[in-house]
Amino acid sequence: MNEKIESITFDIPLELWQELDTLSKEIGKDKQKMMEEALNMYLAYQELSLQQKPMEDVTNKPLTADEFFDDLDI
């Protein structure tokens, strides 16, 4: 498989980065892979959420991260 990769740079809160670093070490998984998996889950959830909205809701406003995790009861 010849998957194209895009390098990006973004800022995240230090506490979140530290949590990712700690968990990455605990489970032995690469941080980049964990972030890719998390983003894929979030995007899939957003797609599903938009599909389930009533037809009269024309805003199609995506959930914030807090709303996403609240909805998952995490």
C-alpha cells in the first residue's frame, strides 16, 4: 500500500500531550499512531452524528471535543 502522508504541526495543551506520552509508554504504542486512531474515531463519530441529525437542523455544526467525550460518557 502506497499511502500518501501529510506532515502537519499543531498546538495541543501540555497536559494532554503528557497524558498521551504516559499512555503511549504504558501500552507500548507510538504516539503518532494513537493520534491517528483517535482522529479516525472522532471523524467517524462526527459523520455518524451528522447523519442522525433531524432534517430540519441545517447548521450541521460539528461537536466540540468536550461534547464528543460527554456523549461517550468518558
